[in-house]
Amino acid sequence: LDKGPELGGDLLTKTSERIVKKITLEPLTNITGHSRRYMQTMPNSTQDSAMMVCYRESLSNLEKIHGGEEQKNLNFINHIERIGKMISAPDEILLCICTAKLDGEAKRWYEDNMSLTHWENLKSSLLERFTTSDSSSKIFEQLKERKQKLDETITSYYDAVIKLCREYDSTMSQKMMISWLQNGIKDSLKTHIKRQMKLLPESARTTQAFLKIAKDEQELQKENSTEQESTQPYLPFITNTISKTPQKIQSNSDRTTTSQYLPSRQA
């Protein structure tokens, strides 16, 4: 009995591509508004090409995992979910991306658990098998201890905290990520950023809004600091001038008073 070729490597990737076409290109159920109207005006071959270029590029940049390194396993899951958001992919595609990139022990484990046909089930089972609670605890501790360094830019700090948030919980809410960002940012910025964030409507309080407000506030403080430094060389002169003026007045007064008591010269 011919069981057919093994679904592994490039063949598995091509199989997942066919599923992408079937799920995404035929129904167009996940396309709405302007995007839907635009897609409907495109020839099928163009739709297919655009989606496949996006999908293949994302897939080719995703490294395979063998199951041995916990951090790589966590990053792997997070990268897959980011790809899914980028192309608005349903869970079936995430499942295909994942299985196409399993290798070594991870691949053998999946071959024994092919009944996991839903992405959320596969994700949780994969993490349970190849990560430990200790790994999550370490990331949580890193989040708690992560503070903006004295000479660190806002962007560098922001990227580092967001990365830790996603590694700890790939589904972490915007509100929680903002809380972590506020927790470690410089004290000189913290109060100003909180005040500005509270002025925004709830729906606009995003991590991107936090980044913009933080960068604007840092730039404003930098400008104020520069202005103060530019006026600094004049302060000693002004201070010295002010301090000498009373002395000069006093000296003139003393001379006037003394002259009143001096005998007048007789011709």
C-alpha cells in the first residue's frame, strides 16, 4: 500500500501554501472595507501572487525549531502570531506555518500528536512540551527589573520592553504592555507621560501612542536643558554686575558723606 510522500520540508511548505490559497483567496471572508473592494477588482492570479509573496517571505525568514532551546521556542511562537496578524491569517494558516517549520525532536513530537489540528491547542501543547515554567519566571523577572538606562534612548528602551512582553505573553494586552513601559521609564518622564496618556480616549491608549508621547516629552526636556546651558555663560557676569552695583552706590555715598565734614579750602 502506497502511503504517499512524507509531508516534510519543502513539500509540507507547499502543502501549507495550498491551504493558504484555499482559505484566504477563495472565500475572502476576512477581507473587509476598502481592502475587500480592492481585492475583488484584482485578477485571481494577482491576488494569488501578492498573498504568496507575503506568505513565502514571512515563512522563509522564520527559522526552524528543534525543540531544544526554550527561548527560541518562545520566539518561534511569537513570530508566527506576528505573521498571522500581518496577513490577517486565520488559525489554520498559523497551524500550517508552525508544522512546516518543525524539525528534529519537535518534528518527531508533532508526528506523534497530529491530532492537534487547531492552532491554540498546538501552541499550548508545544509550549508545554518544550518550555518550562522557569523560563516564563525568568522573563517576568527581567520585565520587573528592566529600567531605562541613563543614556538609553526612548526607542531602545521601548523595543526591549515590548520584546520581553511578547516573549512572556504573546497575547498580552496593550494596557498591560503600557503598564510595563511606564514602570521602568525614567522618573523625569514618568509623570508627564502618564498625564498625557490619561488625556487620550481609551481606544487611543496604545503602545505606539506611549512611544510618541515619550519621545516628544524627552525632546522637549532636551530643548529646555539646551536653552539653560546656552544662558549659563552669562550668569556669572550678570551676578557679578548686580553684586557690584550696591558696592558702587555705597562707595559714592561714603565719599559724599565724608566730603561734608572736610574743612573747605580757603583761597
